[in-house]
Amino acid sequence: MKKRLILATMAAFAVSGAGAQPQQPSKKVLVAYFSHSGNTREVARQIGEATGGDLFEIVPATPYPAEYQAVVDQGKKEIAAGVRPALKKPVGDLSQYDVIFVGSPCWWATRYKSFQYADI
């Protein structure tokens, strides 16, 4: 049974085009992402692979705590105060890109209201 499931999954990927070589994009693509647990990192990787885009990990200068409740407490305080944490390094010249994907966790159904590309 397990063997059939694996084969069926592989067939579904083949039919869907997953695993196909990425096409060379006609536009220069950047995939910038922040990932606390790794989920957004994986999605960013897949988008980068599918588009041939450059990956840039957004890393805060001061890392978030690994312990779940501590990061929840800090995140809620930062959202309420409109904090924009300093970054370890900037992305660089964004004008070289035609398309920019920005990925981040959606914590507590919130988003930054005034996100600007210059913040990356």
C-alpha cells in the first residue's frame, strides 16, 4: 500500500509539472523572506526555484527567541508599538529587480500597515 501511495504521489508531481526545470525568467526576480520556523523559507525556496529568482533571507539584527511563548509575547508587543526591527544586512539595490516577492509569517492575522521596500 505504501509503495502505491509513493508512486501515486510521484505521478501527481510529474503530471503537475513539479520537479520540472525552471524556465529562464524574462524579468529579474527577487524572493525576499523572513521565516521564524522554516515554513516561509521553504515556500520562498520553491518560488525561487520556479521563477529562477534570487533568494534573500530577511534576518533581524537581534534574533527572535526560539521558545514559542517568548516570541508570541515579543511579537504582540512589537505589532502594537509599530516596531520595525533592525536588520542584520540590507538587501541592496532593489532597482535591479523587475518582480519582488516578499514572504513572511502571518502572525495573529496581522500585517505591517506601512511596509516599504526600503525597509528590506
